[in-house]
Amino acid sequence: MSVCVGMARHRYTVLLILAAISLLAKSGNGLYSPADQVTLLDYSNLDGILYNSSKAWVVEFYASWCGHCISFARVWKSLANDIKDWKPALSLAVVHCANPVNSKLCRRFEVTSYPTIKLFKAFSRPFVRGEHFSGSERSVSALRHYFIDHLEAHDENVWPPACPPLEPVSMAEVQSFFAFNDVLYLALIFEEENSYIGREVTLDMLQYENIAVRRVLKSEESLVKLFGVQSFPSCYLYFNDTSHRAASVKKETRIFYTYYLRRLPGVTRGAYKLTAENVTYGDSTETWKDFNSSKLYMSDLESSLYYSLKMEVVKHQELSGDTLMALKNFITVLTKFFPGRPFIMKLLQITDTWLRDVGTGPVSSRALMDVLNNKNRIPGAVLPDKENWVGCQGSRPHFRGYPCSVWTLFHLLTVQAAKHNNSMVLAGKSVQSDPLEVLSALRQYVKHFFGCRECAVHFESMAAVSMNSIQTFDKAILWLWSRHNRVNNRLAGALSEDPKFPKIQWPPPDMCADCHNEINGHHEWILDAVMNFLNVHYSPDNIDYSYLKEEEELRKKQQKVEEDTWQGQERTVPEEEWKKDIDEDKGKQEKEKSTEQSMMNEERQVNQRSVRRIRSQKRSFVKWKHTARRDVEDIVDLDLFVNEQYKKQALKGRAENERASMMSKKYRGPQLHLQSIDESGESKEMLQNWVVWGGDNVIAKKKWIGLRGMNFSRMDTGLCIMLYFLTALSLLSLYLYFKMMFRCWKLKYWFASACIGIKYSRERK
Ligand code: FAD
């Protein structure tokens, strides 16, 4: 009884959490509304709508801040409107990935760029991730054709029940049509093989009764002759009494055919409803914050860190190779040059150290998220868990925000790097600074993580032309300024431009009159003045700290959001479950892959996934030992310790050797850390291990040799080798011993038989 009450209470709590998350979801503002003919999916309804559906789905994953998503929204809405009659067979949907409540969902679907389009067949099994749309042309008609191909790719056993046959008919089928179908008309669309009109009209008429539509290929000569078809495409009506007539339309196009057929006597719309699914997506209730555009806002900068790290970077389920390196470089320049509040810096330093320790990875997004969320509760280290735009506010929620803050952050970092270099030179310290350090980090960040892929491609093409020739810090500042102005120029008047914040060549004359000059009617920049202006504008002294949340508030919020999100979502989609399904799904796909190369890739992914699974199992242990960890935090002065530790490591670059020797002496493995904690010395030692451990990646840290998912330390390997030699040695001694024994025995035998022989010959004599 008490168990039942407990379970009921537990369920109630889960429901409350889900309701809270659902409210949060509704406050995320997207580019689509229920008025558009698209279904608005989010983490709470996607599984129920998409899987085991009797129709096929095409889903656009987008971010509202992404300029190309804003432009593409027009195409997607127009397409949704264009094929709204196809809904019983194929529907369009959208997922707003910039809404934090959907971030886990978008990770699950491996959405790393926007907009991403995925196709799902009817009756897709739960947790299938969909087929990635790889077509380069994204016009309404190209997409429509692609969707028809997608429908045709369904097997017979999963064919959407509402979807009429799309293949061409033969003479025999036409002749026997009315024997099997109780309709008034059979509309035949004669067309070339590569034409889509027949199938489009068939789908357009899907909801209409008393009529069926089929396509006839030009190559079906008997039918072409029977109907007397002269041109292609053309539409004919065929009746029950075997008579036929041409459709009287002014133009032989899809729209004219559809319009004509829908108005035939006796043709009526069927029972299908055209209304979009009843899913709502609320509007913004954010209040406007007044700001001064000549200032930088720490709130924007911190929001930029939040969004880039906790939303963009973690979209990659696993980081390794160039992607991991891009993250490392990004974090390194942040720890070096970002003038952040102490607790933000501490979190960045912890992340930096952890990333150095994981070496070449791979690193799971979940492990990274644990570090960013400070799962180990190291005091005085926290990152915001929500964006709070001030100077980067847009007049509507999808304008400005994140991309605005990325530019601001990197301008600030280029200026800070130059200042740092100057101060080192002035102090007479020998420095080996790289003027390209910040720009390279930005370039890699944009290349690997910036969700707007087309933006990334544009930026990369600019960087490839001239970035590497930069030789001074001032040139790096000016390069970023001038390239940003090029982007401003290109985007002026684009759909992504906030009408209240038009794209201008920056800084405008009212911000910096000295920066501008006019010679013979031509505008010219005074570069020295621009340089001075940038140095002042992007300096820590120009940062406004209004609208910021205090550390304590951020910490509490972070803990709560993290617990709610993981718990709530884990219940909605158990990770192991969907991973298992993904594995199965992958297995099925593997069969379809024909080339050796793709098979090798698959194998690699499966291996990586199994490593991930081992890691996530480890992580659950951490959760379990929560209380023990808190006890330790009460005992030691972690703040002081971590500060000292990381300053050394991040800024002086001595960490590698120190930590290597420390780890080899003191490392004990994750379970010990969480259990026995007594004295402060012990605790410090344990904390060191914690920090570098940072969650799941303990495997990556300690592993020396890995074999089929099992990792062996140096000691294991040493013992193994020793054991091997000992065994070999004892085998050798045994061999020698028996060999000697055998020889002795042989000698004895020979001697005995010789004696007997002598004795015998003597006796004979
Ligand atoms: P932003 O252009 O984002 O500028 C932010 C702030 O920086 C401004 O408010 C101003 O204070 C300051 N600023 C403006 N110009 C300069 C300058 N020249 N030097 C120094 N400071 C300046 N969107 C697309 O639609 N297509 C793209 O191809 C594209 N490429 C992008 C590439 C990168 C690397 C980034 C970070 C963003 C890109 N974007 C792109 C987004 C776009 O540039 C804007 O960031 C977005 O439209 C928001 O514009 P905004 O009005 O907030 O001002």
C-alpha cells in the first residue's frame, strides 16, 4: 500500500515537472505559429506524433536566430500551404532547437546545423532519427518532388493508408478499373517519365471522393493511342461506360488540373480535416530592457557563453579530433582574455583544465554538460542557464540575440588579446603571443559549432582568403571589424535584419565622427580613429553590469533546471532505450549500405556508441553518490584551492607535467573519490582528482591501453607482462628439468643394457 502511495506521489511529482517544462517550452519563441500549416513539435509531443504515425513526416529543425532559417521559414510555410491537402499521407513539422527545452531533443536527432530537414516514413519505430535531406535545392517545387520520392520509397507494408498509388497505370489496369473501384471518374494524367504533375495532382485530390487520379507514361503507347493524346502533359477523364474526354483546362499545369477536377459534378471533399494539430506555441512575454547602444552588456556576453557552450557545442553528441580542438581553443581564449565575473571565470578554468586532461577524446556531450553545469558542485563556479539579452535584444524574439552576442564577444576578445600582449611587452616579459590566436579560435568555433551553416560557410570563405596573413594584434582587431562590416553590408535589407536595428557600416558617425572621412564624395575610414574607437568600445571599462543575476541565484537556478530537465526528460525518453533502438535502426541501415567505406564508418560509430554507453553507466554512479560529495565540500576550502590550481594550469601552462606526476602518484579511481574522505589533505587530493575527472571522462584520463571497450592502466599492463615472463620462465625451467631427467634416464638405461650385454656375452663365452 505504502509502495503504491509512494509511486503515485512520485508520478505526481514527475507530472508537475513535465508541466513546468511544458510551460517553459511554450515560452520559447519560434518562427512558426499554429496558423501555419506545420505541426509544432517539441520534446513533449514529438514522440507521440512522429512515431507509429499512419503518415510520413518531414521535420525542419531550426533556430529562430539563424538568418537562413528566417529566410527558409518563408519557403517552408509556403510549401506547407501548397501541400496541405497531402496531410493524411505526408505532413510537415518544425522543431525549434533554440528553445532550451528542446536542446536534448535536437541532440538526440543529431542536429548540428540549421535548418536541418529530416524525413520520417509512416509507421516509423520510436526513436528512429529520420533520413537527412541532402538535396541542395530548397525551393517549394524541388522539395515537393523530393517528398514524392520519399513517399514512393515506402515499402508496401508501411505504405501510408491514405496515400493513393503513385505508380503509372497500364492498359489492363485502366480497363478493369471500374470493376474494383466505386467512383464516378478516373482522371488520367499523361506525362513524360520525369514529370511529377501526375503524382502531385493525385496527392492534391487525395481528400476528394468519387474520383481517382492516376498517371500514364508517354511510353504506355496503347493508352496514348486509345485516348488520342497529342501532347504531354494532358489530362483525360475516363468513365464507367468506357467513354473518355479531355479535361478542359486553359493551361496544362498542376494547378489547373486540380482546380478542374475538384469542380467536377459529384466530386466532394472527404472526411479528412485540414486543421493543423492542436499544438500551441506561446508568444514572448519578455519585458523590454532599456539599454545604451554605446555600451557592452555583461549580460549579453554571459548569455553568449551560455548559448555557445550549453546549446551549440553540446549539439555534438561526441567531440573528438578537430571539433574537440575547436572547443579547446575556444575555451582557452576565453580563460585567457574574457573579462568575466570571478565565478564565470572559475567555471571556464575548470572546463579548460578538464579539456586538457581528456587529451584527444572522444568526449561525450553529456560529460561536457556535467562540467559546464558544475555537477561536482565546486563552490564559486557557475555559468548562466538561460540567455538574457540586453544590448542584443531584438524587436522580435527571433531577431539578434545569439549571433549578435558572438560578434560582440569576439570583438572584445581580439581587443583584450592585444591589450594583454601590450602589457606583457611593457612589463618587459618575453612573450610568445600569437596575434591569430583569438581569430583562429573564432574561425574554428564558427566552422564547427555555429548552427547557421550557411553563415559559417560565408565566414570560412572570408577567413580562407586573408586571415592567415595577419601579423599583428591590431591587424587582427581591424580584420574582424572589417569582415563584420562586410557581413553587415551583405545582410542589409535581408529577412534576418531587425527593422529596429538596421545593418549599418559600423561604427556610425554619431558613435565615432572621427572614424569617417569623405574624399571627392567617397566615404573613407580613418583606420587609426577606428582602432582607437574599437579599443575603447570593446574594453572592460565599457561593460555595463545591469540586468545581471547574482552568483547565488544562478547557482540555485542551474541546479534546479538541471535536475528537472534531466529527470523529466529521462522519464520521457529513457536514454538507454532510444540508444538501443538507434543501434537496431543503424543495424538495419547497415544492411542497405553497399560500399565498403560506409560500412567502415558505421562500425566506427557503433564502437564509439558502446564507449559512450560504458561512460553513461559510470555517470549514474556519480548521481548515486551525491550526498557523499556534498560532505566533502563542507570540509575543504575548495575555492582557494581550485583558484590556485587552475590559475597555475591555465595561465602558466605548467599543468601538464604537474598533473601527470600527481595523477600517477595519487589517482585512485572514481568510486574511491566519492567514498572515503577524512582529512583535509586527503580531501584536497581527492578534489584534484575530481576536478580533472569532471564526470565520465575518467576513462579517457586513466586509460593506457584500450581493448574491445576495456581499459587497462599502466599497472595492469605491467603486471600482465611480469606474469607472462614468470610463466615463461617456469615453463622453461620445467622443460629443462624434464629434458635433463630424460637424458639421465636414457644414460642409465643405456648403461644398464650395456652391462647386461657384457654380462651376457661373458656367460656365452
Ligand atoms: P550584429 O551584426 O550581430 O552586431 C552585433 C553588434 O556588434 C552590433 O550591435 C554593434 O554594436 C557591433 N558591430 C556591428 N558591426 C560591427 C563591426 N563591423 N565591428 C565591430 N562591431 C560591430 N546572418 C546571416 O543572415 N547570414 C550570414 O551569412 C551570417 N553570417 C554570420 C557570420 C558570423 C561569424 C556571425 C557571428 C554571424 C553571422 N550572421 C549571419 C548573423 C548576423 O551577422 C548578425 O549577427 C545577426 O543578423 C544579428 O544582427 P545584429 O543587428 O544584432 O548586429
